[in-house]
Amino acid sequence: MSEDYRPMWKGLGLDLETHDALLAALGAGYAQTFLTQKDRPEGMKYFDFVMSEVHGLRVKELMDAKAAGRKVVGSFCVYVPEEIVLALDGVHVGLCAGAEFGYAEAERFLPRNTCGLIKSFFGFSLTRVCPYLSASDLVVGENTCDGKKKAYEIFKDMPLVHELYVMDLPQVKSERGRALLVDEYTKFARKMEALAGRKLTVDNLKEGIARVNAKRSAMHRLAKLRAADPAPISGLDALLANQVFFYDDPERFTGSVNAICDELEKRVEAGKGVAKKGAPRVLVSGCPMAVPNWKLPSIVEACGAVIVGEESCVGERGTRNLTADKGATVEALIAGIADRYFQVDCAVFTPNPARLEHVKAMADAYQADGVIHYGIQFCNPYQIEGGVVERELEKAKIPTLRIDTDYSMEDAGQIRTRVEAFLERIKG
Amino acid sequence: MSEDYRPMWKGLGLDLETHDALLAALGAGYAQTFLTQKDRPEGMKYFDFVMSEVHGLRVKELMDAKAAGRKVVGSFCVYVPEEIVLALDGVHVGLCAGAEFGYAEAERFLPRNTCGLIKSFFGFSLTRVCPYLSASDLVVGENTCDGKKKAYEIFKDMPLVHELYVMDLPQVKSERGRALLVDEYTKFARKMEALAGRKLTVDNLKEGIARVNAKRSAMHRLAKLRAADPAPISGLDALLANQVFFYDDPERFTGSVNAICDELEKRVEAGKGVAKKGAPRVLVSGCPMAVPNWKLPSIVEACGAVIVGEESCVGERGTRNLTADKGATVEALIAGIADRYFQVDCAVFTPNPARLEHVKAMADAYQADGVIHYGIQFCNPYQIEGGVVERELEKAKIPTLRIDTDYSMEDAGQIRTRVEAFLERIKG
């Protein structure tokens, strides 16, 4: 990193020694996973820089924002409406949750058979290594799955958590479910207004909507370019963009993704790509992958396949829908925001038929030869829905492989063997 | 069994060979667990008879009811309002879910790390051995936990399931949560009216409420008698009564429990009990135990302790509250029913502070020396809440042991060792 951030980290209450170890592992993992790739787009250098400064410059920006009176909101879920945070001049960041770190500590509070994402965010808190968590004036949780819902009851008292706010979410896409979401977003808006000491207006809310939509539109542009054969960008690099989506300054992020897209358009025109034309093309569908969870895509692409899309919250499920900016009142705009998020087809909803349709549509649009369904172990909603998705895709003649795993590398060899066999099948 | 029920079972679509094996195992398990107990109340002979006829006479009664035009409703959860079923002259039964049976079949549809209760009800269906399931005109599910919520999406197409109806449930005890429950019970009432070809009236609904309240009141009477030292009835026998609560003819059940209570009152007066005065007294708290899940109580009581209460859906959590019968309209009565069920403190609610208060109150009322928290493995809500319950009880100087297990006997030895050590502690 270009600067000594240790005083800042110390001020944030981090355990510097453990944090050093984390950063060293993260840096080494990133270098090995990303920097060894061939023919990367030049524009990815921006993301290399972002990752090299992931706990440095970006956190300093948050601290500068806080010093200027702006509020930082941290979250673990795509149901937290960033539009409202940005409208009130806040900063919205995703929190640390993608590594097997501090599990022994986490398991003092959570059963071992809790999903890795939840154990991970407890671990990052308990070992005091997530500067984003400590920088957050407010952590926003939500009643999505049982694991998070019950874990938040405990998380509120964990280290580095200053204030936790939990939103109720519907389980069914009924009229009553929509009304609950509108209600909860309205309450969240009131909470954010109080925190920010500002009022939502039609103008600032429309601006917040436009800023988040711009990020999403850049991701749509990137996603479409991956339909080309050869694919102009690796799945790993595209996943990284989806991951950084949650952390970065919105405008800088949008500009950087669009710059990469300019470059990729030229690649596509020139028929250039990161894999050979005709290389096996895989769509990944399922649970979100937070930094530094690059395990499955790195195995898949090391086997010679290229990932052409992520049907995931850290991916197209999270970015697919734009928010309408039509509305003459704050209430109407908030209702529009709720309508946008209500379309997100997370497996916590029952029934959830839109997700299967989206997987099929993505497989078609991105010319995938097969789908790998990724479940985080002990994630009941995606693991159970994964069986249904697999059966229905196979019925539709879309070869599907289900991989349920956690963040540990212990099963990497087994996964590689299964992926290799799957790639034989889809190109056979 | 007193009669040849094989033609009936065949007509219900059961796999007779597998069903024979199940009944043989069930009978042997029952004899070994229950009939070897000393000083059992005479009145338990009724439950011995019920269990000896569990797939026989009671199922025949259901078939007779069906032949007379009455409807049978099966469920897996205490949130299904029996009052409404009874008001429409229906029969309400709990469905098979308490044994490791057909897991290999179930795991074709569910991840291995699904809770035993869910795998069990899939297993009973897929191996075609649950006559209650097949006899049910309607199976009523509900969005309690993630596991059941997502499993019901699949269960609707499973063997022996004629029609599945799923109720949405709130996750938070808010005004909006209550409104959802009232709404869902109203919809369920409409569904039941259509099924039964009858209309709810103030009179029949009040009668349904009275019949269910009578069952509950009998269980309250039984529960209170267990406060005596020595305890006049074993935890196993009391659990059995709580289990049969879900299956039996309501009036016969109520009468039988009250008859046992008459007998126990005399025992208490005479200072007689099933264990020595001063024997370690344990409250069990946590997940429900369906027939034939007697594993934990049989281990605990074999160690010389006596279980004096069950803070469980198959226990006091399920029976604690009576339903108000005040209301001049069907709507008002349904709202009263919803208010009653809204008090049930299942761990799927967040937050769920009432449950901890109830555990403490029960430990106090029944003079428990300690609490054993029972979690079914992979049940996120109870397993996570269990950690909180344990910490809070220990703070309140109530010794607590957490046991997370499934229906297999594989860990019985380990559990016994832990229970023995716990009993040393609480009487030390």
C-alpha cells in the first residue's frame, strides 16, 4: 500500500497483528488468482489497484467522508436500498464476509453448521480485522434466511459493531409482502434521515437512484459483452467487478467498468478473448461470493473453461433490475425502490419461479454450455432450491453440476475433479 | 393390533413390506423405552393402547370419518389452527416426522444437511409408510423455517400427498406480522370451508375453540402436577401424552389425560412418584420431538434424572396459551385465534425474548435443577437461539447443557456421557 494506514486501523480498533496476517494472505491469494491470468483487459489494472488498497485508500475515503459529516452504512445483502443511503449523502459499503477467518471465535456464538458467510462476518468482527465494519456508523441487517435472522440477534453486541439496524423482509411475493417491503424501506428512510441529519427530497432521491442505476447499467454492459465467443474477459475478473461494486466509490466504479467495456468492445470486434474460441462456457448460479471467495471460479477457469455469467447476488441477480425514477413524491419514489428490490429472486422467497427462468435466460443469452450451481454449505434456501434448479435445467437439456462447499480449500481437489468431468460432459 | 388393517393400508397406497418393518421397529422401540419404566401411572395404559394401534385403529377412525364426509387435515406445525379444522367437523392430525426412516430416499431431494424432521417427513412419504399422510385430504404447511419453507415447494409432488396448502407466517411480532397471521388464518378458513363444504359460524367456531382449549387445559393440569417432588410421572410418559395430543380423537384424549391427572393427584398427595424424592430434575427446552423420537428423554431418565417439563412445540410451547372465545362474529373469533397463535414463541421469530422468559419461568415452576437445550441438527433457528438461551440461563444460575443431535442412535453413548456429567454438576 502506498501509505501507512496503521494509525487509521488502530483508531478503528483493529487487531493490527491479525490484520497484517489477513492482508498478507489476501494479497498473496489475489496475486496468485488474478495476476497469473493471461490476456487480462488493461482496465483491470484499476481493480488491481482497488484490491491492493482494499483496506487502505478506500477505508481512508470512508474516514474522510465521516470527518466531513457523511454517514457510512455497511451491509451484507442486496436488499439494503443503496439509493436511500446515497440520496442522504451517505456511503454504502459491503462488509467483510468471504473468508474462513476467525471461525474458532465465531463458533463460540454460532453452531458449526452455520453457513460460511455468517461465520465469516462474525469471525471478521471477533478477530477485529474488518475496517469497513468499524467504519460503519450503521450496519443494516435483514431477515432473509434463518441463519442471518437469528445471527443478527447476537451480532449487535459483537466487536466493531457500533449500531445494528435490522429490516424485516417478506417471504412471499404477495401484495402483503410488497406492502411490508414498502413499509420497511420507509422506516429505513426515516432511520437514515435521522442518522444523516438530512431529509429525503424528490431531487436527492432521484439523484441517488440515478447513481445506483448508473453502476448497474455499467454492469449490464459488461455482462452483455461476455456473450461473445471467445469471451473477452474472464469470469474471475467479472466476478471481481461485481464484488467491488459493493465497496467502491460509485462514480469511480461506474467509470472504470465503462472504460473496461470500451476496451472489451474492441476485443469482441477483433475476435480476441481470454480463452480460445469454443472453450467450454459456464454459467455460475447460486449463492453470493464475497471477496476473497474466488475458489470455485478459479478452479473452473484453471480447467480451461470460461465463466460467462453469475446468477448471484454478487452478479446479475443483484444488478439486473434498474430502479424507476418516476414519482412526484418521496413516498412514490420509495415505493418504486421497493418495487425494484421486490423483483430480486433470492431463494429465501417461496415460491421463487423467476429465478429458474432467469438462469435459463442467462444460459441462453451468454451461450453457456452448462450451469454450475454453487451452494454455500448449510445455506438451506439455495441448497434446497439448487436441487430443483438442477432437475429443471437438466429437463431443459442444460447440463448442470451442483457444488456445495464452504470457503476452505480442503475440498479444492475434489471440486476440480468434478468440474473436469463436467467440462468433459458439456463439450463431449 | 386387534384387526387386520392390511387392506386399509394397501388402499392408502402404503408399501406394506416396508410398513411392516417400520411397525415392528416402532413396537420394539416403544416396548423397550416405555414398558420397562417402573411405577407408571395406570392411566398410561390408554397411551400404550394408542401406540399399539398408532397406524391401526386411529387410521381406521380417520377412514371412517372420511367415509362419513368429514375431511382430514394433516400438519407438521403448531401454527396450524386446529380450532378451524374442528369447527368444520374436520379431523386434524400430526404427520409422521420423528424417525430416521427413508433418509436415502429423502436425500435425493434434500441436501444431507437438512434437519432430521424434514428429511424424516420426506422419508415417510417416499417410502410410503405414513398412513396419516395418505389419509389427509389436505396437508397444511407453513413458512416457519427456511428448511420447511423451501422443502414444501418440493413436497407437494411427493408420494401420498394429495393436496398441499402452505400458509405464510410472519418473522417479526409487529402489527404487520399480526395482520399477516390474521389474513392467512382467514384464507385458511376459506380454504377449509370450501374443502369441508360447510360454513364457519360463531357457534361451530366457539365449539372448535372449546374442544382444543379442553385438550390444552388437560395438558396444563398434567404439567402442574409434575412440579411435585417426587415427580408423579416420567418425562417420557408426559412427552408421549404431548405427542399423542397431535393424533388422537380430541375428546378421548382430553378424558384420558384428565383421568391420569386424577390418578397423579392421589400420587402427589401420597408423596409417591416415579423417581426418588430429590432425584435430579431436568427441564428440556428446544426443538419438538415427534413420535418415535424418544432418544434424549430416554437417555436422561435412564441416568436417574426425571424430566419435569418440555419447553417445546410438542410440549408447553404448543399448549401454553388458550384461545379466547370472545367474539360476536366469525372474523372476531378468527382474529382471537390468530392472537393466540401469535404468542407461540417459536425460534423462527426475531427477536424472541418471550421464549427465554418462559424457560426461566418453567424451570422455576417445576423446580428444575437444570435445563437441557435440545436442538435438531441443522435447525438454524433453535441451534442459534440455543447459544443465547444457554448463556442467559447460566447467567441466571440455571445450569444448562446443550445437546444438538439427530434421530440416529449413533451418538447415544456420547450423549449419555454428557448427560451424566451434567447431572453430577446439577446435584453436586
